[in-house]
Amino acid sequence: MAVSSTHANTPIDICSRALILIGAETITSFEDGTTEALVSVNMYEDVARTALVNTRWRFSTNQAELNLLTAAPTGRYERAYQLPSGYLMVHTATVNDNIIDYQIYGDKLYADTSAGDSVILDYTYRANELDWPSYFTIAVEYSLATVFATSIARDNGLASIMQAQASETMAKARSLDSQQQTTRKLVTSRFLTNRRS
């Protein structure tokens, strides 16, 4: 019987592959009743969310126009806006493509804007595992393997190896992900002017 490999695109798949990396038993559910399942269900989401805010990943970045709230902030800012549900990290807020100063308070963004301003937010959201590119999935698997090596295998040497692999794969993932935008042209006129003088 032929066996084919598939893309890990569910929390169970990702946890199982991380468990394989440390030589542990795989899981079929977070409710398996095993130590592997218990550690997985308790650690997976925090590891995933931490990885998603590790950098400004293109696959989990979005824009939204913020809703102005009727209640004004208590002090220091003119207006309050509701942040989108599911956001993990705010990157920037703009009005007419100009970056504005803002402050995050809980699930609200405070800013000194005018009444008619449309505030556009760039932010990281909790992307579904189906949308994760393979380079990111592998990095998360090694991050989980570090946790599993500590909590399941109880092997500090293995945990150190997995941590080194996690750091390396995350760095590679950041490099690959950063290529998914228009290459910025380096402005050299200032350097040439200085060199010629």
C-alpha cells in the first residue's frame, strides 16, 4: 500500500508532527487522554499566536476601516475606535494614507483625528492553519517540539536542539515571507552626492 505525505494544516496535524520530532507518540485528538494530548491542547494556541506575531507575516496581515465609537476617551485623545475582532497585533493606522499617532487601550484604538476621518488599520490576525505556508508551519512545529522536549521527553539536550532548529527555521521563514512584496528600490542619490563632493 502506497503512503503519501500531506501538508499539516490542522492543529492536530501540527502537534503530531512536532511530537514526531522528539520521538513521542502522535495524537488523533486533543481529547486522547494521553500526556501528549494534554500538553498539546494546553500549549498549542499560545505557541501559534506567539509565532504569528513574531514578525509581520504577509499571510496573516490585513487591513480594516475602523468603526468610530460614540464614547470619547477619558483624556489625552479625541476619538476612540473599535479594533477588529481576532486581531493579534496592530502595525499601523493611517488617515488618507498618512500614518497617524495612536495608542491601544484594550480592544480600542485612541487617536487625535477629525470627525470625518476614515482610519485604516494594518494588523496581524489569527490566520487559519489552512492558510499557513509550509515554511511557517515547519517553524511552528519546531517551536512546539521545544515545548514538548521539555514537558514530555524531559530532555534538556533535546530541547536545546529543538530550540536551535526553531530559531533557524523561523529566521528562514521570515526571509521567505519578506519576499512577498514589491522590492523596494534603494535611493542612492544622497550617497552619490556625498561621494562626489
